[in-house]
Amino acid sequence: MSRRRPIVAIDGPAGAGKTSVARALAERLGWLRLDTGALYRAVALAARERGVDWNDGPALGRMVSGLDLEVEAAPGGRSRVRIDGRDRSDELRLPQIARGASDVSRHPEVRAALLDVQRRVGREGALVCEGRDIGTVVFPDAELKVFLTASPEERVRRRIAELRAMGVQVDESAMASEIAARDAQDSTRALAPLRPAPDAVVLDTTDMPLERVVELIAAHVARLSGGVAGTGTGPDAG
Ligand code: DC
């Protein structure tokens, strides 16, 4: 892969703060941001509506190759995702879809189809990309890799706050078991399991305010060769 501008890969478990951090960092740098979890969530939602089983890899693979899936990689706001031209971004956040996303993400057919989509967005660099396997599989040559963690209690608290802000009420113990189940499935699957790349900067964000996390990562970006921080996204920038 040859690109002129860098990629920052941010991986970590559910509720570790990836989305908030990626959004703030991308806004600060004026770079694109890609939430890859939204792609897996979109596959789960589309499958449910088309009656495709979340456990049927080959059928999911066929469905994804015919799916009209568009994802916006704008720096700020929520990543907008359109399926068949309709904006489904809000529905993708629901806990039942999160579980489906974890289920469909185990299948090689689904991962292979989404790999191309993700790499296309990263072609030019100047991208903050978040997920589970960005530093290990999608962009193993990312100039900076970050692995965010936080205690399970804190991650549950953040997810509940996120859903409440959207007007969705969730039970705390149900959310705790949902996140624990998803963590276990995402980190033990055979293909592209959740784990830090050997060269990732690991940050425990349990007691860290968002601004501090962004500050720390931005300092790493500024140290990348060529001093690329804040150079904008124009074709001649950087
Ligand atoms: O980040 P998220 O909670 O939106 O991700 C939903 C699920 O999608 C997650 O439990 C596992 C899967 N996923 C993945 O396998 N690889 C990624 N790069 C991103 C998400």
C-alpha cells in the first residue's frame, strides 16, 4: 500500500471510548474518520431484514456482495451509514444489532467483503480508523496504532450513557452481560480476533477524561515523521 498521508488505527473492546476519541482526533487533525463497527452492524441489520441467519457465513457473504452499503467518513458527527440509499445510522446503535454485528463478524466471507470497503477509504491516508482488527489486519502498516481499554464497569457505564442519550433505556446488568459476551466472542474468534498489535500504544482510559486521551494520541501523531499533525485534507497538504 502506498499512500502519502498517515493512518491512525484505534482498536479496543466495546465501550473503551474508540468512537469519541476517533471523532475528536479526526476533527482536530481535519482527517477522515471510519467507524468499522458500523459496517458490521449494517451487515447484521440487513441480514435480519432479509431473513439471512447471522450464523450462515456463505449466505451472509452472498448478501454482502450484493448490498448497497455506503459509509460516510467525515471527521465529525456520527458516521452515517446508508443501506439501499436509506440512512440507518441510529438503528445500528441498538444492543441487539451490536450482538448481531459480533455474530456476523466471525465469518471469513463477511470479513473479506468488508476489508475492501475499509481499504478503499484508507487509500489516501489522513484517516483515523477504529475497530477491532485495524492495526492487526486492515491496516497493519498504519503509521500509528492505539489500543484503548477501560475497566468492564466503566465500559458498561459509557455504553448505557450513550444509549440513554439516544432515548434508549437499558438495564445495567443486561448491558454488563451483553458486553462480556461480546468481548469474549470478539477476542476468542479464529479470524482477526480483538488484540493489540505488537507495536500498538496501549492506553487504559478508565480514569482519563476524553480530552486527555485525545491529547496523548495527538502528541504521538505530531511525532510521526514529517510532522503531519493538523495539515488538513487537501490533495497538496502534508
Ligand atoms: O465497535 P462496535 O461495537 O460498533 O462493533 C460491533 C461489532 O462488530 C463488534 O462486537 C465486533 C465487530 N467488529 C469487528 O469484528 N471488527 C471491526 N473492525 C469492528 C467491529
